Amino acid sequence: MIWETVRLSLRSIRRNVLRSFLTLLGIVIGVAAVIAMLTIGSGTTAKVKSDIAKLGSNLLVVRSGRPAGTGGPGGLDQAVRPLADKDVAALVAHLTGARAISPASQKQVRVIFGTESLTSGVTGTDSAYLDARDWKLVSGRRFSDSETRSGTGVCLIGETVRQQFFGAGEPEGEIIRVNRTSCKIIGLLEPKGYTGFGQDQDNVVLMPLAAYQRRIAGNRDIDNIYVAADDRTPTTELQPRVEDILRDTRRITPDREDDFSIRDMTQIADAMASATTTMTGMLGAVAGVSLLVGGIGIMNIMLVSVTERTREIGIRLAIGAHEKHILIQFLVEATVLSLLGGIIGILIGLALAGLASATLTIPFAPSPAVILLAVGFSALIGMVFGFFPALRGARLDPIDALRHE
Amino acid sequence: MAAALIGFDTVWKSYGQGEAKVHALAGVDLTIKRGEFVAIMGPSGSGKSTAMNIIGCLDTPTAGTYSFMGIDAGRLDRNRRALLRNLYIGFVFQGYNLLPRTTAAENVELPLIYRGAPARERRELAMQALAEVGLVGREHHTPAELSGGQQQRVAIARAIVTTPTLLVADEPTGNLDTARTHEIMELLTRLNRELGLTIAMVTHEADVAEYAERTIRFLDGHVASDSSKLEVA
Ligand SMILES: Nc1ncnc2c1ncn2[C@@H]1O[C@H](COP(=O)(O)OP(=O)(O)OP(=O)(O)O)[C@@H](O)[C@H]1O
Ligand SMILES: [Mg+2]
């Protein structure tokens, strides 16, 4: 009986292909938008998460200056005390639960090789930096301890820098100019691609901190200290320990606030992820409105269909159809119609999301739950908006209906 | 055997309000027994179709009692009347009233669908009914591909596929030429004789009424005359 009715409704939809399609457009657009947005949204979330994980998992970054968001006067009039060697030394000496501790200072600097030049992110650091950030070398070697200590002119370069200067050639042993100093390439970093914010993570040059300070920055300042937690220690536990040690070495009395900040990359990842979720939710709501419009379209066309087929309804009622038979017939038709729209919408939405993923280089992450929900929701729209027209058909008087036309 | 199938007891049917009030039926008393073939005649507007709608349980009287198979059908709700129609009554209309773009077989199956009959049984019964009305080979034609006479045969097949007790036919030959009219009337007569089908039929044509055993004439919502043919042995 139900199958019979579904077949009947498919037939009547096929009879008016163009009209049915136009009616469906609202549902198609709505569902396509929802599916595309949710799929792109979850892809973006995954991308942001993996990007931040790439910054270093379980990583704390210490910077000088008061933590953002903590109030109090004297943000500007009070000179920011930079981080220094002794802060790093104190952490290395006293901090437990850390896998790697590494100081770093960085700057955008013009890098030159032969006639080619490139503005690159140049970082002065030590070899623990690679451990802290989970960066690997494709070839070559790290800085030796003596190179780090004496600030020898050696450097590690990222894939973008290699491509710019050497094309297919081997970079190791070549000398590049960084600002007004020169350094010898001793290794190549593994490619990491772009971050979600469009930053090229491979356009980098690493050199020993002492060399950077002396020849590029011209001071002894340290911009950041990277502290990577070991596997047993959550960053939330490590953070207060770092804070205690630094307050101690920097002699901050209990009545004063920190003059440094500690950022927990894991927390930032979570915050970013929840921000994209909120965005997705809002866009989803907008798409929901278009589904409502689609529903009204279904209602409209079903009213037309009931009117057009008044005589048919009369015949059916005369030969013994119960009210509920007519009701079900038109409800099924509305549901099949909007379900069809939903399915077309899902396909279009997935195609759009696939296209967006390819161009934005984010993972294509279709969610079966979301697709199922869209199917269910479009069926529901058909039922809800088809109900009134169907009821109208079912309530017709058979004599009036037979006389119609 | 001569049980009353249909009984009108001072049936009134009125339309409109106050000044504009029209009495389509004004106190009609009438009995039709099982197995009868009754022709209903009368001038336009005399209440024939109104009476037929009540007989067919499509409509209910404004006042008075209509009983069908001993049931007070005038006081049943619309869904119960739908059930009565589906189980016991077949309809044939002047304008055929077949579903367009639907094959003859599917049209004939329709009342069985609402009975919840399984597909195979429906198909078999529909084929039998179409054979009964002489439409073998036309089962898969749509109404647009059939002549008027053929369409009316499909409608008759649809009416008898449920083996009803009563066939209600409002001007069944109204749209047909003379030759086709007589074919249809012979078919109805045969159904009446062979299956014992009770037939109530409205017609304007005397030679069509000739096929019936009994003729009831309506005039201004009353039964003006009611005459039975003497069976010539
Ligand atoms: N739904 C209605 N509303 C108002 N008046 C109606 C309605 N149906 C029938 N009538 C009136 O009732 C009277 C009887 O109508 P009915 O259709 O029964 O006539 P009839 O004998 O079948 O005529 P015809 O031979 O033309 O078909 C007519 O005056 C008609 O105008
Ligand atoms: Mg009439």
C-alpha cells in the first residue's frame, strides 16, 4: 500500500518534471548550503586543529610582556623586560615534565643567494627547537653544541627557501646571505605546508641564537621560550611550574603580576576549533531559513496539486477511499518530493564541499550523521508543509469534487 | 429474497437558506429491492442526481431516513459511508470519471487498493472484470487511447470488480451514440440478470429506460410515478 503510494507520487512528480524541479529548488539550495557549510566547517576545524598541532603538540610558548587580557595600569609606561638567557637556564635547571626547552627570536629578513632573494622568517634558536616543535630534517644535520654556543654562521632552511634558490639542486654546503651576514646551509627541514591562516611554514631559516642576536637582531633578547611537555605531563600542569620558576628567576614579588605570558597551544587549538564550530552553526542557521522557504514552496505546489486533482480525489473518495488514504497519498507525495530535493541538495552540497576542500587545501570531511540528518530533515519538511494541503484534499466533499472542472 | 435494499422514508434534501432555499427532494418515499433494475427519469432539476447521491451513500438527507441494507446510512459519518461504498456500491458516471494517464487495468484495480487487497489478487480480479465487459486486449491502454464506449466499459469494470450489491449509474449512456448506448445497456442488463446486481440508473432516454424492469419518474423533488413492466413470459 505504501509502496503503491510512493510509486503513484513518483509518477505524478515525473508528470510535471519542470514544475517539480522548480519547487524543489528551495529545498535543494537549503540542503546543499547546509551540507556544504557543515562539511567545509568540519574540514576547517580538522585543519585548524592539525595546524596547531603542527606548531607543536603539548607546547607552551613563553613571551615577555603581561599576558593579554589581564588588566591593570601601566601597559605602556612600564618597559617590557625581555626574556634572557638566565630564564632559559633556570627552566632547564629546575623544570620537570618537559621534553624540550628552547629559546627563539625571530624576524622577517631578506635572504639572498646569488641574484635571487626572498623575504623569509629567520629564527635564532638552538637544536632543541626542532624537538620542541616536532620538526624533522630531510637531510643534513642539526646545530652542534659548539656552533650554538659560539654562534657560528650555519643555518637550516625550509623547503620554500630551497626551491627559491636551488630548484632541484642540493642546498647543503651553499652559503646564503641573511641580512648583512652570511651562513652555510647544513640541513633541510621537512616540508610542512601552509597554516590555516595562509602562512607558509616552509619559508624559514634557522640559525644559532647567538649568531642571530649578534648579527641580525643586534641585542641579546629572547622573544620566546618554547617548552614542550613530555608524554606524561599535561600542559595545564606544566604551565604553573613554568610560571613559578620564571617568577622566581625574574624576582617578581607576590604582589606583582607576571611580566611574561605563557600560551598553551593546545588551548588555542581548542579555542580555534570552537570558533569555527560557532561560525558553522551560524551559517547553518542561515541555510535553515532557506529550508523554510523551500518548505513553503512545497506547501504551495501541493496546494496547486490538490486543486488540480480535485476530480481525481472525488473519484477516489466515491469508490471508497477513506480520508486517511487521500491524506497519506498527498503526504507521501510531498515527502517524496522534498526528499528528492534533499538528496539532490546533498549531492550538490558534497560536490561544493569537495571543490572547496581542494581549493582551500583542507580535508574533505563529509559526516554521515549530517547527511542522515539532512535526509531526515528534508523528509520532515515535506511532511510538515505537505500536511495542510493533504488535509485539504482529504476533507473534500466527494460530490463537489466530482463536479469540479 | 425480496428484501428491501434501499429505503427512503420521507427524505428531504434542501440547499441554501431562507428565501433562496431549494428543496431538491421534498419528502420522497421509495423502496428498491435486491436484484431490481430501476430506471429513474424526470425533467432536469427534478432531483434525480440528488436521489442517486443519497442512494450511493455519497450524500445524506437533510430530513427523513435513508436505509441501505437495513443500515441507517443517512446518519453514518463520511468514513463509514466510504466503507459502505467500497464494500457494496459501484458507480458509473456520465463522464466516465476514469483517472487520466492511468491504464484501464490500474483504473479497475483502484477500489481494491482501498480494500487492501494484495497486488496479485487485484491484478487477477481486474483482468476478470475487464473480460466481463469485453475489453480483453485493452488492459494497458489509458483513457485517452480508448473510445467513449470503451471508457464507459472500463468504468463499469471498475464498478463491478468489487462484486458490489448495488450499481449506481447517473446517465451512463449520456455521452454515447445510439449503437454504443445499446451495447452498454445490454451489458448492464446481463450483469443484472447473471450476477443479480441491483441497478439504479438515471436516464433521459425512454429507449434506455426500456431495458429496466421498473421506471420511477421524479418531478419537483417528488416521485411522480413508479411503474413496473409486466414480465412477459
Ligand atoms: N449543491 C447544490 N447546491 C444548491 N442547489 C443544488 C445543489 N445540488 C443540486 N441542487 C439543486 O437541486 C435541484 C435538483 O438537482 P439535481 O442535480 O438532483 O437534478 P437532476 O434531476 O439530476 O437534473 P439533471 O437532469 O439536469 O441532471 C436543482 O434545482 C439544483 O439546482
Ligand atoms: Mg443529474
